[in-house]
Amino acid sequence: MFTKKGKPDLIIFTAVVMLLSIGLVMVLSASSSLGISGFRDPYHYFKRQSVFAVIGVAALFFFMKLDYKILKRFALPGLLLSFALLVLVLLIGDNISGSKRWINLGFFNLQPSEVAKLFMVNFLAVYISNKRERIRLFLTGLIPALCILAAKFGLIMLEPDFGTAMALSATSLIVLFAGGAHFGQMLGLGSLAIPALWYLIMNEEYRMRRFFAYINPWKDPTDTGWNIIQSLLAIGPGGLFGLGLGNSRQKFSYLPEHHTDFIFAILCEELGFIGGMVVLLLFFVIAWRGLRIAMNAPDLYGSLLAIGITSMISFQALLNIGVVTGMLPVTGITLPFISYGGSSLLMSLASVGILLNISRQSKN
């Protein structure tokens, strides 16, 4: 049940610990004003995030020791559970800012879409490793997997959560491609999906306005362009070395979601270009070492699982930073290990634990 030999990839472990440490410091700095105004406690969000961090690190060590092959047994149950949670959140989830993304469990809010990403990666890794060469067959290999992905995508879009839906889709497609799915078939289906994606953007007024605000945020600077303008106004003054830890001006009710989706902007404002580049470098290290683990995994299942986890973390980081820096349209998605959020942090740390276990059984 537990792996008794082999050393984990200490480079990934170190990079994750550094990101987690930076994240805790930035949550404390970015959320202090919000904690005072909402709870009369500048440490409110920091204390909650610290609890999640402790539980998450415990989960990391547990999965680092647990033989990842055991997770094969939970591929189908996990998939069904994630579907049940995605339906449940639409029925009883808390409506926050027009979105139903969280189920209130009393002690914390569970975000089912975060759970769904890891369970989808595990299911696809088992599905492809079982089918082997049959994954290249269109009707019996690729289509069933894409139908399951489409169902999850649709449920997450109903919340609505466009950013997480895109992260789930990108991660799943990377796993399918790495598993041997026919590139021409995926490209053909992808070209058919472009009009559907355009429809999803144009059919919802707030998405359409965000899209056009991305093209020219200064056309509507007090409404749809506000987030990206305030984000850039945080990043710009940071300069090379930043204004200093705790000295952000944008966190005082100027930049929305400054402790969650836009925390990277506050980080750049306080720690400057150097601080931002350190975070980018750490995510690059995770991507590099994660792919190395995938290439040296002892079996196809482990390789695909490693690719999926690495892609899940890397793509989400890329998407978040792209939004914060104005390179992508605004969509709500957290920065792994850095942003405030219990579900995201717990699932990210548990995923890294699985990745480290695969590295312990690596060929190299």
C-alpha cells in the first residue's frame, strides 16, 4: 500500500514549499485590510489559509508515501463522485457574486470543480492505460473520453466558471494527446469547438463585455475594464524591486479579488519584477521536473498521471498570470499555492504528493 523505497524529487518539493511560503506571506499582506473591514481581524484570512496549508502538507506527505497505483481503483468512483458534487453545487451551492461554485460544509467551502480536475486526470490516465492503442480509434477510443469531458465542462459552465472549465479542458486534452490520441482527430474536433466557444462568450453578456474589455479596457474603465486596469496599476509601480512587503496601495478596495484571483498583481506591486520572476521560475521548475518524472515513470498510467498533474498546475498558473498581466481576458481562477482558497490549495498539494510518489518509483 505504501511505497517503502525511492527518494522523492526534492527539487519539486522545494519549489512547492517556496511557493506555499510566498503564498502565505502574500495572503497575509493582501488580505489584512479586508480582514479588518470584514472581521476586525487583519489575520483572519491568513489564519484560515494557514490551517489549509497544514492540512494540505499532511495530504502531500500521505500521497507521497501511498503507492499511486492504488488510485487506479478509485478512477470510476472518483469520476462519479465529482459528477455528483458538480450537480450538487448547482442545487445547494452558495450563490456568491452570481456564481454557484462552493458548497458550504460549515468549517469551509468546498469547490467541486477543483476536485473534478484531479479526478478527471486520474480517470483519463486509467482509461488510456487500459485501452492502450485503442485510444487512437475515433468512435471507441477518443469520443467516449471527450463525451465525459464535455459533460464536466457543461456542468462547470452552469456555475458559471469559465476559467476552471478551460483549465479542465486543456489539461484533459494534453493527457489525451500524450496518451496517443490521434492528433488529426483532435485537431478536427477542436476546429468544430471554436464556434461553440465563441457562442459561449457572445451568448452571455458579462463574458462578451469582458472579452471586449480585454481588447480595450480603457473603453469602459469604470466597469468592465476596471479589474485589468487596476491590476496593471498595481504591477507597474512595483518596478524592479517593488514598493516593499505590506506597502501595496491597490489592496485598499481598488483591485477586486486582490487576495484570490489577482494576488499576483499585489505580489508584483510589493515585491516588484524580481518577485514576480521568482514565482514564474518556480512554476517553470515544477513543469520541467514534472515532465521529467512523467518520462521516467515506471508505467504508462504513472506517466499519464504525472503529465496530467503537471499540466493542471502549470496551465492554471499560466492562465491566472495571463489574466493578471492583461494578456488574457478576465476570468476567475486562482494561482496555485499562492491565492487564498482552501479547496484549491488542498487539491494542489495532494496532487503534488501523488507526483512525488511517482518520482519515488521512477526508473531513473
